[in-house]
Amino acid sequence: MSLARRRTLDGARIAVTGASGGIGLALAEEFARRGAKLVLNARRAEALTALCSRLGGDGCDTAVAVGDIAEEATRHKLLDTANERFGGLDILVNNAGVGAFGRFAEAEPANLRRILEVDFFATVELTRAALPLLQASAKSGERRPAVVNIGSILGHRGIPYAAEYCAAKFAVRGFTESIRPEFAKLGIDVLLVSPGTTDTGFFDNVLAMQVKLPWRKREGGGTKPEVVARATADALERGKREIIPSFGGAAMVRLNRWCPGLIDWYLSRYG
């Protein structure tokens, strides 16, 4: 596909879930810099309100929808806010997520259900609920709407101690690939973003951390969330279908495609 821009984010009406920190916060800041109108969701009201106030002070038109995105009422609040404040929605960014780490045999079954509720089911149901607004945007002919699902390289390759999180991200990837051709006929693009390890507070807020992850050699490692956000915004403007905004992550995905047995052997050292 040509690198010519397919859409502009200036004036686009964008909803972002999980926007109070990490990649979600960086996405909100990047979209604001590009002139978007934002509806931001997160559970942490204070952090979300502070972000909204800061972006508003810089001239960005913002609104908030505080609540747990796994709850139907919160999803409707987010979409109602977009419709009432901005008259519709052009881009939906499913970013909210949670994880847990430990041996599968010792994991709490409740953690799997919570991870799937937030990372997968909320993504699916919010996308379903947003579809009428996105279709209306497409029919207006003014913009090319899009759904952005924030997945992970762990949706391409499973690793030890993260069975629940990997399962959820594999599900997100499968869902994304399935709806992409359906939505194309409706005039809606679907972008999958698969970051590698990112320098956020994600590991400080997991449901369980029952092991010391051997590949986390130091705190603060990984791709900066601002890099992921900038790559995501660029991909939206250029109409891309999937990006892996990390050299190491992209290398692992390619190596797993070519030599999965080698990756199995390497990871078995940690099993």
C-alpha cells in the first residue's frame, strides 16, 4: 500500500479505552497533538480527569467516560458521550487490558475470567455497540472510520507464565482478522497493533505476579509508550492493517513463523 495518507486525524472523533496510563495515555496525547476530538475511558477517575483537563488546556476538545469497560453500562456511557458531545464517532481504540503471570497449574481460575472480560469480551462488545456510529461515519463520506485493537506480540506467540494473557491476546488477534473483511464492505478499516514489552506501569497492576519473569532483566525496559502511540497514529493515517511497533517483537514473531521449534526449545528453558 502507498504511504500516501488515507485519513487525517485532525478533527477525527476518537474514543480510547484504558486512557489513564501507559499506551492509552500516550495515544490520547498523540491524537490530541494531531487535532483529534477525544472521549477517554478508564476506571481511575482522578487520573482521567487530570488528563482531560491537561489536554483541554492545550486546546483539545475532550470528554470522559469513567468506569470499568467490562461493564455494559460503561460501554454505553462511552458511546453516548461521543454521540452527545461530538455527534458521532470516527475511530474506536480498544486499548484497556489487564494481565496475570504465574504457572498455569497454580493460577486462580477467576484471573482467566477477568482477563478475558477486560481484554477480549469488552473489546468485542464495545466494537459491536459502536458499529452503528462507525457506519454512520462511513455513510457520511466525510471520513474513513476505523477500529483499532491493541493486541500484543503474545497474540502471535505464547510464552510460559502468561497462559491467560496470551489466550486473550490470541483471541483479540483472531477477532480482528475475522471482522476486517466484513468491516471493509462497510467502509470501516480495522487495525491491529501488536506491541512487545512496553515501558509502562502494566506489570505494577496485574492481577497476579506469582513468578519472577526471567526475561524482565530490569525495570523500565521495553519500547516507550510514546513510540507505540506515534506508530499507531501513523498507521491510522496510512490505512495500515497491522503493525508491530518494536524491532525485537517483530523479530520474535518472524522467527516464530519460520522456526517455531527453535522458539519452543528456547522457552522450554524457563518452563
